[in-house]
Amino acid sequence: MATDLLPSDLSVAIGEKALQMGFSACGFALVQDVPDEVYNHWQEWIATGKHATMGYMEQHAPLRRNPQGLLPGARTVISVALNYYPAEDMPAGNPRFARYAYGRDYHDVMRCMLGELVQYIQSLQPCECRCCCDTAPLFERYWAMQAGVGFTGRNSQLIIPGKGSYFFLGEILTTLNLPPSQPIESQCGECRKCIDACPVRAISDNRMIDARRCISCQTIENRGDIPTEVAKRMGRRVYGCDTCQEVCPHNRHAVPTSIAALAPRPELSTLTYSRLTTLTQADFSRIFAGSAVKRAKYQGLMRNVEALDPTLFE
Ligand code: SF4
Ligand code: SF4
């Protein structure tokens, strides 16, 4: 039943509910134009071709500038973070999958959880809401910073102080006018560990990732051949890359997720190099049903397997 709560009471209730549900952080940002600095950074990334083959990243400039177009009358962005850090890694000798892809596709998990949070919000006060999880042209990390959830590191990941960066982000745009949280400033300091550790030198000093070189982008988003220079540096990485997160000091205190759906699917640990080389389309469909790995499709994963150096797995 709808009640007549003050905006500050509403934001406390929503934040508490989000944490109860299993989100690790929740904050609120006022809907307005993103600053020129953020918008121009994106434009430069596009203009210099660093988005590689991700043509969709070029689109919807007006919505990126101001998310009001995604939900007319939107007043607040509610930003949430969901921990996906696994309790254990895949066997060290196997080809490596990025940790975010161990469990169920985060889009499904996040959509369900955001839907539940929206139901709760609307039970408190009638309002319009729109859920987003990597599904709308929003500068997600900017809004998470504005909402006090975390800060964007030099590796372009959203980092929650004291918790690290192994988090999915989700947003609820709402017509509710909620008091904004205190934004968080960068806490990278003089650190450059991610820049130095990136095997393909894809991270520039101005916090821009060159997706043409990034192993994560090339093994997941690219539909063509993997550039030779990138393939040479894949090491054991067959799907995605976690290196710029693994070296980040903020991830020293990462704790395993409590979300059961994000736990590693058991068959992942059986995927040795030799098993992957004989994987059939039917195997792929069964093993990765409901997984984010399906984004690369069978052909993409097998292309990645072929790019690996077999001598690394002898
Ligand atoms: S994901 Fe890997 S390749 Fe891409 S920027 Fe990070 S360390 Fe470099
Ligand atoms: S490794 Fe260092 S520079 Fe890179 S994101 Fe983490 S704290 Fe920032």
C-alpha cells in the first residue's frame, strides 16, 4: 500500500531494501545533463576509433547527455552494485574465463532484482520507473559515481572503496525526487598498476581503454578475427580478461558474492584446453545456457580457442 513518506525516508527505505536483497551498494543521483568533461571523453573515445567494432557505442548521443529521454519526467537515477566475485577460481591450468561470466548471465539476474526493487519502490509511493543494466545508453559509471556508489579507476572499472571492482552495475530511473547522495572522487592516487599490467597496453593515462587492443573486447565483442598482436598476448585468456582488476589494490578485500545464481556453473571447471578444442555446438549450448558467454556465440568461443597457444597447456 502506498504511503506518504518524505523523500529522505524514501531513500533510506530504498537503500535498506537494496542491501537486504543482496546489492552491495545503492545511491541516488539527480537527473541532469552529464558534464562536458564526461561527454567529451566519450566523444573522443569514439572519434579516435577506440570503441573498435562496437558501433552501438556511437549511438544515442542525446540520451547519453541526459537520461530524461529514457524516461520522461525522470528526476533520480538510483544506482546499485551487485557483487560477482566468485568463492573460487577456475582451475589454474585451464583456459581462463573472466570471472563475471562464471555464473548466470548478469542481465537476467540484475533485471529480476531491479524489478523486485521497483515493485518495492512503487509500493512506497506511486511513480514511473525504468530499469537499466548495460541495456541503455547511460554512462553507468558516471551515474554510479554521482550516486556515491564508487569511483571510476584508471582501468575504467567502477571501484567501491573497501570492496573493489568485481561488481555489476544497475540503474533505476525514476520520477521520484530523492535526495542525492554524496559523489565519490577518484581514489587511484599515484597508482598505475593497471596501466603497467595490461598485457596489450590498452589503458592510456587519460583513463581511456583502446578496445581495438583490449583482450576482453576482442574475445567477447569482436565478430571478426582477433588481431595478431592481441592473440599473441592472450596467454591463457579464452573469454575476457581480468588482469586490470586482479592487480588493483582495491580488490585485495574482495569477498565472494552471496548471490547463488552468480556462482560458477560446475561444468566450467571441466573445460580444459583439450576439452575446449573438441567442444561441439550442442556442448556449447548446454554448458553455457543462460550464461553471458553466449554473447560470443559458439563460433566466437572456438575462434578464441584457436587463437590460444597450445604449448601453454601442455
Ligand atoms: S581487460 Fe585486460 S586487455 Fe583489457 S584493458 Fe584490462 S588488462 Fe588490458
Ligand atoms: S590499479 Fe591503481 S590506478 Fe588502476 S584502477 Fe586500481 S587503484 Fe586505480
